[in-house]
Amino acid sequence: MDTRNIIGYRYAQGDNITFKAVDPSSGTSLPGDFYIATLAEVEEAMTLAWKAFNEYQHIGKDKKVAFLRAIAEELKANGQEIIERAMSESGLPSPRLQGELGRTTNQLNMFANLLEEGSWVEAIIDTAIPDRQPLPRVDIRKMMVPLGPAVVFGASNFPLAFSVAGGDTAAALAAGCPVIVKAHPAHPGTSALVANIIKKVAEAQGLPEGVFSLLYDYGYVIGEALVKHPNTKIVTFTGSLKGGTALMKMAREREEPIPVFAEMGSINPIVLLPLALEKRSEELAKTYTDSITMSVGQFCTNPGLLIAIKSEGLNRFKTALAEGISEINSATMLTPGICANYQRLVNERISSTEISVISQSDKLNAEKVNQGLAAVTEISAADFLANEKYKEEVFGPYSLLVVADDVNQLEQVLNSLHGQLTATVMADAEELPNYKQITNQLAILAGRVILNNPPTGVEVGNAMMHGGPFPATSDSRFTSVGTSSIKRFVRPVCWQNWNEDLLPDELKTNNPLKIWRLFNNEYKK
Amino acid sequence: MDTRNIIGYRYAQGDNITFKAVDPSSGTSLPGDFYIATLAEVEEAMTLAWKAFNEYQHIGKDKKVAFLRAIAEELKANGQEIIERAMSESGLPSPRLQGELGRTTNQLNMFANLLEEGSWVEAIIDTAIPDRQPLPRVDIRKMMVPLGPAVVFGASNFPLAFSVAGGDTAAALAAGCPVIVKAHPAHPGTSALVANIIKKVAEAQGLPEGVFSLLYDYGYVIGEALVKHPNTKIVTFTGSLKGGTALMKMAREREEPIPVFAEMGSINPIVLLPLALEKRSEELAKTYTDSITMSVGQFCTNPGLLIAIKSEGLNRFKTALAEGISEINSATMLTPGICANYQRLVNERISSTEISVISQSDKLNAEKVNQGLAAVTEISAADFLANEKYKEEVFGPYSLLVVADDVNQLEQVLNSLHGQLTATVMADAEELPNYKQITNQLAILAGRVILNNPPTGVEVGNAMMHGGPFPATSDSRFTSVGTSSIKRFVRPVCWQNWNEDLLPDELKTNNPLKIWRLFNNEYKK
């Protein structure tokens, strides 16, 4: 495993200052010394990226498709080594990481398919009408073009699917944007293995040097320098509200402000309606025991807030949820910092006078460290409404049940929430028409509105919207999952009055790429 | 003419403090006392707007279509009165304002047509695949929904097409967003006439109160309060870089940052290639004499920068341009402030040692005030590259010719420019293939890339991209002109696992609206 920074096609050792990865389940260091990048290396990577952009943006879909597919193949071929390292670095179990590797390669191939189909450029053509009155219409043709080099921050909770070759990188490379990854310090070895694959593939395929680089840092200096570099045109990030808003601030205070796509905190409210609770409280409790504790609650779609009206059904739900949660074994959290923060926040909540404990697991694995124990607590709607702090995310296997006196109070709770990734209603078909106000409110709150499904589990496809109003993300108008996530990396350009042969293929009249276009106000191929 | 603030369906007189409109051609006051709004009235308008949003966003396309079409009809019916007032307030001549009124009503009808067609919501449907391995696929359906109340700042240079019932308002109302207009103080009477039409139509059609409001202010207090109000979800603005960046700062420093679509400064570079100059220098000079001086140069697409390599052809172009410009009569500029600023900047340029005058008209109409006189000046590429200040916009009938020694220096000039609305190349068909580097660079610089057309004259249609990299606009990913400008007012939401009858019509399986959708990866109606 090469542990040096990757700048285009060369390796760089910075000032020979290194750090080590930590196994969170034991707290001990893992093999490998990772070289912290320098500001000079940032400059070099960004200069190469801009040079590469001038070529890569015009390289055509076939070469981009080959690039993405080859990365996917190589990841698969080296899957065992990557997964083993990721297990040691993240504490996540093998099946979860097997699934994540599958998702990662699927994402790369999904964007390759999107490029082959081709319609994603949103080509619109209005041909000239020289005899239009009172003024002639001139020929205008518009399509999406890549924005420029993208800085991708690896995510701690998805060492594969949202890190070096994850969704952001795949979408950016597909759009025609070079990628500079700032490796997450929690899994530098996983990052190194994956980054070396991308470097090897890019070099083998003769792609412009600088189309991909990867830099390590244990602190914030390199990330800040990357965001502030004038050649950077987009930033993507998945992590905390604090981290995301810090990047947003840097990006907008540049001489040229640039978009930051930060996916940050979300408590993913679940409304449990009365008839659903009456009819199937045990089933709902089982669903949420699983959803709250899956991957030690370290999903951005973890259901951190349950909202219901007091009832017999709710009491049964609570009893069943308490039983379920108490059976959940502790598990290793991603980093010592995440675990310490989780324990601190849960203890704060539990010791609050407004909050009572529904259940807290005590099944601690004493042979390991950084163990997250599941907990579910309860608060009255009145107390919730009076305390802004309970709207904050507790990252881990935790949920807060808000108990309302009636439907009006339940609506008040919903109206008081900030923007969310997801908002869910668990309901019986019969009762839903009576709660139109609530279902409408869910679509104002969140980017994904769910009926009778847990929010965990994000389908990677065309229709997915993984994003939502601030502070869930920095920009509610874009998804970070699915084919539409490519739209984060592009902007429209129109060509006016150009000769056929000088236009991009996507805009030529005879449609050589056979893509869907809006041609003189008609959708056609 | 009612000169009070319009808050939903009532009139408001603020604290009874008023201001008057000024006729810029005479410097004298025009009839009408316009009531400056108060912060309490901002609160009232925004509270109503949010209430209206909850209803208006679900009102369905037919009522929105009727609303837009009726506004257009009423504007037409009251055209004479509106145009006369706009002439007095802006100094713009009748034919220009006739054209602008036509554009305004066309824009309203264009969005009505877009709603009737319906595909603009970008519906994407992935139906469930219960037996998919390793995991079932759940039903997910996505479409665009309105963001919320939009604050629209009227523009000084388009008293009709980018003010009260202009492109921003039409797009926002079409998207399902209530609109609160901050009237431009340079044309309050025009604003009053148009706003009263919108109020009357909304009331007659029984639309939710608060779907439209209009507030007056002579300073910045009301605009700032509107941008900072938590119910405001989008801001649109057309004006100066200083004004636009001030709004951007306010919007991002809110507790919930919101998008600002500001169209700001642009110098719209024109590259004149050698063979074009050799073959048709006189024709090019005629084109640019017209384009630079049209509407006293007060277009955001005014060609403020011409770039060419020194040659005999260029000398002939300069001679012909000098003749043309010297024949242009002075004309009234939009406001005393705009005129004073124009004169100051032109004088600064002319007195710079690096700059020489190609031509300055002396045909001053001494019977009027606030007269703009056309001027064209020249600078060497070396001096241009050494002086950042010459990249700034001079709003008015002015252009700066940058003379390069060779093509490399010309490229350096292009590479040194900031983001632009438009970038143009005037070229002979024969020579274009030799300048690929330059034509590629134009598409990095600007949102609209033009061949052998002047940049003035913006087609309002599907393919138009009126926007560009900062500082031309605040967000290069959106256009403020044409059907695509509706995308500024929406965000995607997906519905997961919903019953057919509870889904929006756009997402029902049987496609009752017969719109284009991506259905299980296939585009169809």
C-alpha cells in the first residue's frame, strides 16, 4: 500500500510528516504512515487539475465511460483487501462493507450508463426563424457543461460509497470535472488503496494528468487551502453541521464564491399516526429498533425523532421498542471522537429533567472500546417545543420520542422543525386522508417523504432525492445520491448562431448521439 | 393611480412618509406620492405570503395559468397608461417600452404555456421491484416543488420586463411561489400601475391573499428586512455588483441561508478575429456602433470590451467605429445617479494615461438633463493586463478596445477576465477552426457564447441561458431569462412508497396530465 499523496501521476511526501490510522475497536494504531500534504502540493494538484479540466471536459463520453467502468472493475478485483482494511479502520462489519463496495461499483457503472444514454446534458435547441415578426429568431442551443475541478471530502461513515471513489467522485468525473480528494483521516488506508486504483486506471487510459489527485491531512489546513484555491469550482462534503457550515463560509468568502454541497445534520422525523399504532404497534417497534440501530445508528437518515399522539397504541409501541432496544448489543463506532460525542450527548439527554428513558441497552462488549449503546428517550411535545437543543442531531443509535397531547400539538412540533433529509409518516391507509395538513408539511420539511418505510436505506437511482432544506444540506435543490446528483457539477451554456460543425455533438441538428432533446419546443430523439 | 403599498388585498400607508418619482430628462418631480413601507408592513406581507404559499403551491396548474394569462391581458389593456408613465420615469423612448411591454406579456404567456405542457416539473418515477436481489426496490417518485415566497427586486433598466410583472415574478408565480416585490424607486408609478393590476386579478380570481404584495422604499431598510425575513426563501435581483453582493451577504448570513439570484456586472467581451476584420471591418463597426449605444448602453449585455489583434483591418474598423459613434446623439439615462456614475467613469478612463480615445460623441441635447454621450476608447493588451480596474463595467454607451500584439496576448486577455453573461467571437468561417482554444475559453467565461451576432438582444425562449460565472451573476447554474428560469424557484422532493391516490397528479402511474417523465429509466408520456 502506497501511503503518499497522489498528485496527478506522481507521489508526494509533503514535509515527511506522517500520521497513522487507528482501529476504533481496540484504540491501537494500524500499519502504514500517511504523509500529510503541504500547501505547495495543494498548489501543484490544483494547477494540474485546471490544466486537466481544459482537456477532460472535451474528452467525449466514451473515454469517461471507460474510465468509470475500469475503476469499478478494479475495485471489485481488489475488494477483499479494501474491505479488510476498511473493517479495521471503521469498525464496520464485513457484510455492511461488502454491501457498500457493491454500492460503490454500482454507482460508477450507473454514471457510465447515464453517459452512454446521454440525455442528462439537457440539450435544448431553438433553431432560427429568420422571418419571425417583429424580430427574427436567432439559432440558440443550450446544454450542461462541467463547472470545473471538484474538491471531494471523504465521509467518515461511508469509507467507500462516499469517499475516494464514492458518489461525489463518480458524478464529478462523469460530468467532466477533475476530482481532488481530501482523504478522511479516519480511513487513510482504505483511501490509499482506492486512490491508487484510480491513479493506475487514469494513467493506463492516458487521461490528462491531474484528472484525479488525493491529499492527506490530519487537521484542517489542507482542506481549507483546497476550498480557497481559485481553481476549485465545487466542493462536496458529508459530515457534521459544524464542518459543513465552516466550508460554506470559506467558499462564499472567496473572491469568486463557489457552490458547496454539504450534507450535514438531520434527525429524520417519523410521525406515527394513531390508527397505525393501534393496529400494528409491535411491528412498528420492530421496524424502528432495526432502523435506529443499523450500522450503530451512523446513517444520515437515522430516525432521530419519533412523534406521536398519546394513546394505548403508543404505550404498546413504547413497551415493544423498549424490549427491542434493550436486546441490542453494543458495537464499535467509527471513531473515538464520534463515540465520545455520542456518549456525551446521550448522557446529557438522559440527565435532562424534561426527558425520560424508554430504554437503554446495557449489553456492552467489554472486550472492545468505542462502543455505542442504543438508547431511546421520551419528551412531552410542550417540553420539546420549549427547547431548541432537542432538534439537534445525536449521531448514533439514539432516538427521541415526542409525545403530543393531540393532533394540533403534533402539527406544532412538525412546524417547529428545521430542514431534513427525510420525513416519514407511519399510517394506516384509512386514516391518511384525515392528515393532509401533516403530509403536506412533510414535503416542506424534507427532500424525501416516506410512507410506511423506515428512512434508513437509500435507493441509488433516478428518482432518489437525498438532500433537503438547510441545515440538512447546504442546498435543497440538489441530491447527493442517484443519477440526478451529476447536476451538482454542471452549469448551462448556450451557443448562439454557431455553425453546425463547430457545435458540440449533443447540439448538432442531426443528433448524432441520439439523445433526448427539447427541439423547437418538442421532446424528441 | 393608487400609490400605497399593497399587502395582499389591502393598501397600507406606512408611517405616511412619501417620496416622488423624478423625470430624468428634466430632473423634475412627477405626480404621485409613494408611501414608504414600514417593518411592520414587511412582517404582515411575509406572514400573508407564507400562509398563501401553503395553499398556492397546491392550487394546480389551471388556476396558475389563468392568473398569468389574465395579468398579461390586463397589462395589454392598460398598455398606453403604463408606457406613458414608464417613459416619464425612465427616459426610455416609446418604441423601446412598447417592445418591453410586449416582452412582458409574452413572458407571462410563455410560463402559462409551460405550465399547460407540464413537463417542467422533471417527474422521475422508479416503481417498486419487490423481488430484486439482494434487496427489493421500493417505489420512489420525484418532481420539482416550489421553494416558498420569493422577494423580487425591480430592476432600473427594465421597468416592465424585469420589474413588478417581469420575468422573475412570472417564473415565481408559475412555479407556485408567492411574490413580494420591492418596487424600484426610479419607477414607482409604473410599479404602482402594474402592481394594482396583479392585485386586482388575484382578488378577482379568488387566489389566496398574500400571493402578491408590493412595497415601496427609497432606501435600503425594506429590502434588507425582506431578504432577512425567515419566510423568504428566494431573492431575485438585477442591478449593480455592489447591490447584488450586498444581498448575497445578507442571504447567506441568515439562520437559514437562502439562494439569491443576482444578475450583476458584465462587460460582455467581443473577440474580433483578423480575417473578419480584414473582410468586413465597416460592417462590424456598424454592428457595434448600434450595439454599444442601443438604449443608451443600459443593457446588461452591452459590449463593454472589444478585443482584437493589431492589423490594417482593425485600423479600418476603428475609423468606421469612430465615425459611427461621433454621429450618435445624446440620450436620457435612467436615473441621475446612473448618469453621474457613467460620466465619472468615462472621464476617469479618458484621462488615464494608458487609454486613448477612439471617438466620443459631442452631440449633446442641451434641452434635457442626465444625457449619456457615447464613447469608445482604446488600450494596449499589456496595459489592460496590468490594470484590474479596466475589467469593471461602465454602465452606459461605452466600450473599451483592447489591442493585442498577437494571438497569444489576445488569449492572455481572455484568460484574465472574470465571469460574463455573454462572450462573442466575430469571425470568418475559414479562420474559426484555427482558434479552437479561444472558442473553448469563451464557454468557460460566459453563459452565452455567440458567433457573429451582437450580444445585445436576448431571445426569450427555451434554449436561452442568461446568466454566467461570478461576478456576472451570483449563480452560474441558473438563467434569469426563458422558460428554464423557472428552475430558480423550485427544489426536488421524492415520495417513497406512497399510495397512488395520495401522490401529486404529476406522479400518478397513469399520467393524468400526459407529461413527459422518466419512467423506469425510459422517457415517455
